[in-house]
Amino acid sequence: MGLVAGKYRFMGPNSTTKIVLMLLCCSALLSACAGTARGIKSSVYVADESLSAVDVSRSQADAMVIIRYPAVVDEEAQQTYFDLFEQHPIGGSLKQNSKVRIDSDQVAQAIIAKSNYFAMSLYRELRDRLPEHSVLLSPHIIVLDEQNQLSSEPLLASEEIPAVITIDFNVYSFPDPREMMNSQPLTFGDIVTPLFVVHSNRWLRPPTNGLLLSSDPLLGAAWQQSEWQADQQLSDRASDSVSGYRRPLDFVSFLQSGSGITRDLPLKSAGESRRDIVAVEVHPLEKIRMDSSVVARLNVDTSIDPFAEDFAKGAATRVVTALNRTNHDQATFFSRQAALSQFDPLLGEAFLSHSRSEDIRARLEMGETLIAAEKKFLSVQSGSLYQGAYEGVYGEQMRQMIAAEFRLLEDRRDLARSQNLSTALAVVALAGAIYIGSSDSSNFFASNTMENLTLLSSIWAMNTAFMTNAESKTVGENFLVQMAPAINRQVQVQVEWLDSRQEITARDFAEFRARTLELYQSSARAISMTSFDPGCRFEVPGGEQAGRWFGPCQDGLGTARGYGLIFDEPGNVVEFVGTVESGLANGNGAMIVRIPGENGATYFEGGFSQGLPDGVVRITEPGRKPRVRQFRKGRDTGPADADQLQTVQF
């Protein structure tokens, strides 16, 4: 599975600390007994289940959506995660003291557990609306990287599959549970605060480095991550190296570095009014109150899902809308190249060159057929993970927990209306004890509220034991097997190639990848090393440094169709896909130009001559609507007829 070695735990304070913690929290919470944990009734994203996805891509090797979420914390990263969760709160300032620190650690654990559950609602809504095998799950383990900074790594190989868009998802609660009845973000009972980011390869949306949408608190971190990802991919391409870089979860990046700088970024609010503006759509921080009547039945009716009704369906509609406005082949062009390189590095370069050679075309078709088979394997794994995390034991425990949390909140809301101080004394205990995993407090109070608290505490204890028992040197694998036992079963995928039909059976992705590589090598000869010149140059007029051309070469200069890249020391970037002559863009093509110190990049698509835009060209810049203009030797001379624009086929 490409899993990560290490350990993790979900642990609480000792019994003495638990009792003291509950007593200390009483006086602090009684002063806030007027709060009722309100939330908005609906998200800014409205569901439209009549909207269907349109896929006109030429490749069947890509997934439409990959959903990433924090699933578990490595033991070595646990304390750093707790510290950073407290240092970078969302929705208000945090008073630093030892009491808050203990509570904060429990909340930090809780949002990981709940993200595992709530992510499944979004997965199911997209899975049911998009073509089969086109939605994959990618659970992440939170770790410390080589620089001892908080990061995350995927537990499955889903991100090795080309994807049109990627969603980062998690839920959030303010670190101090004593504020849970006030305005701070909360995920508890019928209240949920989702955070999500939608991003893609830089070529899908060059002016924003591929960043499409971000929850407001994560915006700075997501923008910075998109820039870093683009730089790493460019560096790898320029040096012909494979760094193995995987973008950490944007939420984890936020915890490590804070909110970042968002000034002067191209932004737009959620909604239709500025949809055509090329900018990052900002999802406001939403503390959503789900339908209480539905949440109340959550533990007795497994067919209902209040989170889907109040958020996930609307978010899925927004994602489908984005997919329908997207050139899928353009979005996955470079990730398909990277995936093909797994079978033969020169096959990836041949893909960039758009070679029409029958010999190369057959190899490319074989490679894409095998990537599609790998996608099916990972789709089955995603389905098994959903069954365990939502429909299995874990999902059942989470529904019981959410229902018990809801009953406690309802008690607290009744208190706010009746000012029943005897009930208040019981309810405030939940703030310190709710995630401790013990029912010691049941001896202190005798009420319906405390019955709910005891039940909830017991459920959390089971959940804690469930995760702690998964501790192992192979943390990721064992965690996923505990979460979803079916994920470790044998999976069989049928591969059809020319007139033959092969069946590949494997238990994990590493075994499946070995089989697809073996099948490729037995069916296709390697491409000759002399097919492409690594010293072939790509240039721009007036450029101080030549770049590299991936495609046919004549006299050391690029010719015909391919891909050109200039990535110089100061950070200037020029990328070009299309036709060149004597190393200069000449004919139909698409070019990205990025200048150091400027936010985003400028994108040109259409005609080129002698390395410059020439003829009818569409220009796309950060914060503006795309425009079709007439260019002459690189100069914009006025509006042009959009019907005369020749777009690039990726």
C-alpha cells in the first residue's frame, strides 16, 4: 500500500487529572451558561442533484476526484500536532494555560476521529454522481518530516493516479471546549464546521497555480502549498528527477506555518456573480447546525445522513460544476506523464512530445490501460474503506457518539432557556471529560444529562481503544485494516489489451503495481534511449537562459510538437505545450509565464510566431476574466473573434 512505518496513539490523561479537570471547568463554564451553540442552517453551497457530470476527456486513466483527509497521527508527531493545534486556533484567540492545553489535546484527537467519518459523506455523494471508479479516497497520516516539521503522507497509493481535481477535507473545533456554547467553530453533536480545499495541477488554472477553492482559514496555506507544488514539479521536470514529493494536507500545512499572507491574492466569494473571474473561490468559515430531528435518530436509523443533507450534497454540486467547466485532459496532462514514467521513463517523455509514431502510440495505450486498471484496484480499496469507516463498526460508534453529543447539547440549550443551575453543574463537566474515555464522573451526578455523558464517554473509550490497539510498526497498514478489514482482501481486476484479456489479482497496491509493470514489460519493448535528445534547447526571444525541449530535435533545437520548459535561477518560468521551430514557439500552442514576486501566472493559448503570441490568443490573468485578443509579434492589438481561436488538444 505504500504505507508509512511508525506508531500512533489516542490517549487521555490519568484518572486523577480527569476528576480535577471536570471540577476546574465548572466555574469557567457556568459564567457562559447563556450560550446555546448556535450554527447556520445551511451552507453557501446548495445541492442540485439534477446536475450531472460531463466528461469529454480522451483518457480513461484518470480519476475525476481524489478526497484527502487526516486519518491518524503518528506517535512521534503527536505532541507537535497538539502544540500546533493550540498555537494556531481558528475562530478566535486562545488563552494559554495548562487547563486549556489538556482540553485542547482531546479536541485535537477528536477532529481526526470525526474527519474519518464525515469525509465518507462527501465521498459517497461524489461516488454516486460521477462515473464508476472515478472517485478515490486518500487517508493521510500526520507525521514529522526530515526537518522535524509537521507534515502528512498518504496511506494509500490513490495520489499516484492522475486526477482532475483533489479535495482536502476535515472538520474542525476550537481548541478550548469551554467555548463550545459560544460562536467559535465546533464539530459536536448537531454542529459541524467543515474545512475544505479544491486544487489541481497548475495547468488546469495557471493564474492560481491550480488552486480553485479554499476555506477562508486555510487560504494562505493552500496558496503557498500550490506554489511549492508547482516549483517542485518544475524542478523535477527540469532535472529529469523524481523527488517523490507529495503535497501534505493543507490543514496540516496551516498548523505548521499558520495562516500565511493572503494580501493581494486573486480572490472571489462563493456564488455565481463573479464565477468567470480567474481567482480562488473563498469558502467562508461555516459552523453548520444540522437538522436536529435527523441527528436525534442518527444512532437508530443508519440510512440517514444529516451532514450530507446540510453540506456534502451542496459541496458535491459545487465540485461537479467545477468538473463540468474543466478541460480534464489539460488538468491531468502532466500527472499522466508522471504515471506513464513509472512503466518507462522515456515513455513519459514520448507522451509529452505527442508523438504520432505507431510504435510509441501502442506503448502509450498499453500504459494508460494499466493505469486505468490500477485506478480500479484503488477504487475497490476506497469502497472498502468507506464500508468500514461509515457502514462498519467504526461508523456505528461515531453515530452513537454524535447522537449522544447532540443530547448533551440539547440539555445545555434547555439550561440556557430555563437557567436550571443543577443541570448546569452536570453539563459543564462534559467540556473536560467528553474525550477522556472514562465514566468516572458518573458517580458525581445523577441525571439524564449524566447518563448521556457516561454513554458518550464510554463510546469514546471504545474508539480510543480501537485506535490504540492498532499500534504497530506498520502503523498505516494496521490502522486501515482495523478501520476497514475488507481493505486487506484479494482484489481481481481484468485488463483488456488488443485481443487479449488478462486478470491481475493482488492484496495491496505494491503487489498490483509489480504485476502491471511485469505485464507492460512483457508486452512492450522499451523506447530507445536515442529517441529524444536530453540536450535539446527551448528558447524565448531575449531570454538569458535556454531551457529544455521534450520532443523532436534538429541541430540541438526543438522542432515539431512537444513540451518546452525554462526555469532559471531567479525563478522565472516559461512553459510551452505546442509546436516549435528552431527552438521557438511557432504555431498553435499554450504558454505559462510566471515572474518572481508576482502572485500567480499568465496563460496564453492560441497562435505563436518566433516565440511570441501572434494571431488570435486567449489570455488568462489572475483576478480578471479570460479575454480573446489579437496579438502581433507579442503585442496586444485589440479584441478578436473567439470563434477563430484554435485551442490546444492535450
